[in-house]
Amino acid sequence: MASRSLRCLAYALGLLSAGMGAAHQFRVRSPQGVWLALVKLMSGALAPYLAIAGLLSAVLGLLAWAPLALATGLFGAWSAARYVREALSMPDMLAGAFGADWRRRLSPAQTERFAERRWTWRPPQPPEPHWRRDIAFYTIPGTGRVLRCDLWEPPVGTPPSGLAFVYFHGSGWHFGNKDFGTRPLFRHLAGQGHVIMDVDYRLCPEVQWRDMLADVKHALAWIKTHAAEFGVDPKRVVAAGGSAGGHLALLAAYTAGCRDLTPPDLVEADLTVCGVASWYGPTDMNVYYTYADQLFGQAMPERNNAAQRQMDLFKRMGFDLAAPAHWRPGMTVQENMMRALFGGTPGEVPEEYRLASPITHAGPGCPPTLLLQGEHDSIVSAEAVRALADRLRGVGVPVVHVEYPCTEHAFDLILPQFSPAAQASWYETERFLALLTAPA
């Protein structure tokens, strides 16, 4: 009886580790692959623990002589361990952006609060920061519509860095809210002495991309105006965001002086930032339109088709994409989303897609840029992010481009306290931000 239980446990652990380990190797290529994308996210976050489960399965399989459990356990352990090793063995991209001696520019006060490694089993918990919620930062003229943010300030006893990290959440430009999956990151950065402004901005169908960009620029203007109140140097403001928020952060950072893409009341304001950080933000909207269609390419002709089931899945996850008032039956999810955002397809409104692409505005005057991207991102093309990094390097802009192998979109939002890629992104971010405040 004990031997049978041992075999069952060995088989269960082996199949779990092997199945989730195998997910690392595959890319999502169709709308039906949304489940695989979710499995990839979970397997990436739990990879160190899947490696242990695989080894345990192999040992139990050997003891109980269960060859299949032994084989699946060894495969799962190998696959998970390989992912962890590759995700954490990134070259020093900071040296390419800031010089090989970048460590010498940092003070002991900065480095003493750094994470020692890109990943650890139990990341240190900084003291609890001061968290202010739902602060109004702008009211849309003539509507009474109030935009709000959360502010995370350094814990008591933590010397302030003088830097403000203004973050715009992922949304697909259609859904979501501030304070989604980012608390571990914000606690970590507040523990470094930074002030974090977590921003809500308007979404489709309420507005299109130009008004979203206006909201982002109003948030940057607000933190600069109130800098002294929060111990921030107005010249040390960083724009940041994930996915659609990363796109908007890049766009705002690269068009700070562009009058045509700046609200009239801010044309004379200083909207420059000292740096910008993007987690898997789209960089070329024409590429995005085609590339994301592999996940959002289902047509929506009637209630019970595959696309509607996909939308129901997103709704159960907290993302309600259903918008029957402005989504047209018969069009794909991707086409409906992009029509709401731009007013048409790339063929119909090409100038909108061009102007909304950060790569269009990439030039010598752009601020230092941090790009964090998953190689297997099924929504945002890793190749397009590489193209932006190459263009910035070509014009002499410091760019730190980190691409995590076999990693999916939103890798930093799923169990970040355990995830190698998420923790590694914190490691790169804290050093990037420290260099922005270091003496020249």
C-alpha cells in the first residue's frame, strides 16, 4: 500500500513538473493558445519549485521503481532548472548603457539597499512604506471626471532618493486599474527611497490614445508641481509602465517637447523625464496590430463562439473586454480593440499608428531607457522591442534592454515574490534608477 502511494505521488509530481516544464518551450500562436499562455506564466513564476518537484518525483520513482515517474521527473527538473538558469544568467546590460565602471558611480547609501542577487528564495521584505490612496491629480475640464493616483512614499527611516517613479498600469488600453499586481515592486522601490505614483488614466471606449497620452502627461506635470511636498527633485522624474502603460510611458517620455501631442494647458510646462522604464510595452503599433492578432484574432459573430468564450475567460480573470456598444460583430477582437483606440485599422488611419509608435519619436534627445521584455511574449513582439533598442543605441541614447528567454507577457505580475524573471526585473530596475540619481 505504501509503495502504491509512493508511486502515485511520484507520477503526480512527475507529470506536473514535466507538463509545466514543457510549456516553457512553446510559443502561443493562436487564440486557442490563451490557456498555454497562462500555463507559461505560472510555470515561469514557479520554475524553481517545479525543479524541486521534478527531482523529488525522480527520487520517488527510483525508490518505487516507477520508470515513467523517473523520466518525467528528470525532464521536468531539467526544463525548469534550465529556464531559471537562462533567466538569471543575463549579461550586464547596464555596462553597455552607462559604461563598464557604472558601479563606481553609486554611493554606499544606494547600494546597501540593493538586492544582492537577481533571484532569491525569500526576497527581503522592506519596512512598510507610507501608502496614500486615491489622490486626485487632474479633473477633465467641463466634465467633472476626476483622475486619481496612489502614492507610495519611503518607509520611516529610509533616506529619500529624490526620485519619483510614475507608473502607468497595463490595460490593453481598454481595461484594468491601478494597483494591480504591482505592490511587491512598489514596496521594493519605496524601500530604495523612491516615491511611486501609481496612476489611473482613461481607457477605451471613453477616449482614444491621444487623450490617454494627455492623462499621462498631466500625471507627470502634477508630480513635478508637487515635487517639494513629497521630497522629490522635479528633474528626477521617471515615467514607467507595463504593456499598454509601458507604451504610454515611452510615448510620453519621447514626445515631451512635441506640441502636437501635448495638451494645450501643458505646452509651456516641463514634461521631460530623466528616464523611462517599460515592461513589455508595444513600441511599433503597426507591428503590434499584426503580431497581437495571433492571440486576439477570433471573430465575434455571435454569443457562443470561441471568441466569446475567450472573452468570458478574461472576464473571470477580472478583465471585462465585452463592450457591445462599440464592438462590431464579425470583426476580430484585435480589430475591435484597435478601432476603438485609433478610429480604424493601420490601412485606414496610418498616420495615427505612426504617431502613436514610440519608435517613431526615438532620437538623440530621448532619456535613458529601460526595456524589459519576454522572448516568447504572445502579445508584444520581442523583435519590435529589439528594434527600438537598436535605434536608441544608434543615436547615442543609453538603453538597457533585457530579454528574458522563454518568458511570456505580464511575467512580473504573476507570483512576483517567487518568479525568477520578475525578481530579476526588480534587480535591473533598482540599479537603473540608482544610476539616474548618481553623480555624473
